[in-house]
Amino acid sequence: MYAPFIPFSQEHLHVLLIGFAGIVVVLMAGRRGGICEKAATNGLAWINLAAWPISLVAAWWQGGAMDLENLLPFHLCDVAAVTAGLALLTKRFPLFRSLTYFWGLAGTIQGLVTPAIRETGPIFFSFFLQHFTIVAAALYLPIVLRWRPRRPVWKAVGEVFAWSVAYLLFAIVVNAITGANFAYVSHPPANPSLLDHLGPWPWYVFSMLGIALVFYTLLWLPFARSRPTS
């Protein structure tokens, strides 16, 4: 048996401090350039791409229920981890970089603050590994790789918001078929989260979209005077 995980506990705070310290180390390595940047970029990319398989192994190892919600990589952070890995490995699809930056900093950080886990153990490790590597990739793109979002603001924010709506619609359909709760559009997670303060279902879904639009806009503002990358 593993110890229960308590959000906002001292243990939670220690994990956050260690995780963000690790992100700083990765960013510093990338900023050094040369072989350090190559190692940091490739390592971060492949950890993101391996996050979902690692979570499957962690769930199996911990003896958790291997239902469809655990088996299918359809949570937003599962999708964001894939876009993050591809964004770091290739410049061919700029949408991956945009989704990684906005989803990682507007959404994944909230998962770190209010984790949807109930106990420590392998699942605890895989959850924070995935979420921290997504956030690291979201910061790595502009800080190390000099990526910049599209201009004007409505193009960058509108594109990501449209994909966010498409993802939510996809999650609703999958949830209806499987009985899962991807994107938490069927009901809020069991652990305390921001959704608890956004009204009852289904109205909190619209509140989620409104907050996402605000966050996306705020995340674009630091680049208002910079040129977008191709």
C-alpha cells in the first residue's frame, strides 16, 4: 500500500520545488548551446514522448484499475506531451510548438497545482514527470529555441482556442462512448481543483473555455513586440 497524496501538503510543495528546479537546470543546459543544447532538446523531447508509456507501466506496477481512461492517451496532458515531443524534434509543423506553449503554460501548470492523483508511488512519479516535462518544453521553446507565436494576437490565440474547442468536442464524444472522463468534461476530478469554483456541470465547461481564452491572451502578450518565427 502506498501513502495517500494530500494536495497542498509539505510533500506537494517539495515536489513542486524539485520539479521547477529541474526545469531551470534544463533551460540553463539548453542556453549553453552546442552539445548541451542538443542533449537537453533531445532528452526533453523523448521524455515527453515516453510519458504515456511510462504512465501505463506505473499504473500496472501500482495495481491500479486498467480501464479505458488509464489506457487511452486522451487526457489533454497526454496530447500535450506528444505535441511537446514533436515540437522539440521538428520545425516542420509550427502548430505543435504553439499548442505546446499555450497548453503547457495555461493548462498543465494547473495540473501541478491541483494534481488529480490520490496516492504516492509509481503513479505519483509518472504524473509529475509528465507534467513537469510538458511545462519544461513550453518554456524551452521561447527561452532556448527562440520560438515566437504568430501575430497578430487573434491569429495565435484563435488558432489554439479553436484546437482546444475541437479537443473538448472529441473528449465529449469519447466519454459518451467509453464512460471515461477525459478533459473532465463529464464531471470534475475527485481531488480539489479550479473546476470546483466554476459552477455546476455543464456550465463549468464554458467557464473553462473562457478562462483558457484569457490565459492564452496573457501568454501571448510577452511577445507582442517580437517577430513570430516561421
